[in-house]
Amino acid sequence: MENFSVAISYKGSLGWVEYDESEGKVIVALGDDDGKERAEKFLTTPHEIKIPHKTLLDFTAETIDPNESADNLKIVLTRLWEATGVHVDWSRPVDYVKAHPHY
């Protein structure tokens, strides 16, 4: 099974976040130490997030642990930028960033 990964950026540095399925953990690779520390702290902590259901008004607060699964990580990643300033580059090809981790 291939690990889930997505590109990230922080103050001019490119990197990526990866969920290692075999280890069950989140890995952050980023050239900026401050951004890496912020992302690692946020992405290794469970968060209470309101999850939508059948209607636009149907939400329940659930505790989401990003280390439990790639799907949980994806949910927590939607809150990363606001909480840390680290931007998730959903549309940037992550393989390119891994090969060329700079602008």
C-alpha cells in the first residue's frame, strides 16, 4: 500500500506531510524548522472537529487523531493553515516537491 502524502509550504520553504501506513504515524518534511515544528505538533495531537453529516446544519463534534489513519490526517490537514501558518498545497504535485523541495 502506498503512503498518503501532500505538499506543504511555509514562508518560502516547500515540503510535504506523509502518513506512514505501516508505522501508523505522521511524518513532516519541511526545510523551515519553525514551520516543521508547528506542523509536527499540530499533526500529532488529537483535535475536536465538527464533522458534517447529511445536511448543512448536521454536525457533530468528534475527536480526530491524525495518527490513526490517512483519512483522519486529511481531516486535520484542513485546519493546519489557520492553526500554524503552514499551507497545504493540495494541487501541487507532491512527487515534484519531493524531488525539488525549493521554489
